[in-house]
Amino acid sequence: MTKKYKKMHILFYETATTMTIDLQTMSVENWFYNKFMSTNYKTADRCALMFEDQNSKAYSYSGYVPDFFPNKHYGDYIMLSINADGTLQDFTCTDEDIEQCLAKTR
């Protein structure tokens, strides 16, 4: 089943970097570390996400970390566990999750 949204881009303000997640495979694009990594980013109530649909149209969200992110993030932390091959552990994100997230910004 094809999802409406194909990518999620996470902007980290403090380092001016972006992490892109392929929502079809639930993996980090261009993962070159080749080892397991656990991340913990404090967003300071400024979680910035951009979702890209199958037609490459972009939709942005800014606010607390959405509830579909794993772990007890309290709306302030992006905590991801990334396997050596770039796949995310315990991470799911459905089209419905994204629609609910985007509805908070509209």
C-alpha cells in the first residue's frame, strides 16, 4: 500500500542540519554511519518538520514534538534509535498521524 506522504524532514535549528526519513521504509536517508546510534535532540518547543507527499508537495509543521515520535519525549525531545542499516527502531508514522499533526498548524 502506497502512503500519501513519502518523506519527513526534521530540521535541527541549533546545528542547522536536516535528517530525512523515508516513510515507505522507515529509514534515515543517506545513513552512512554503518552502526547503531541513539539520538536525543532537544527542540525547545520548536520542532520543525516538513512532510513531502508523493507529488513532492511540501507541508510544514512547527511546534511540540508530535505524539507519533517514540519514547517519553514530553513534546521537547526527538529521541530516535537508528540501526546500522539506517532503519528506525520502534518508529511508526501513518498518513493519519501526519494529517493530525498538520491540522495543528493550519
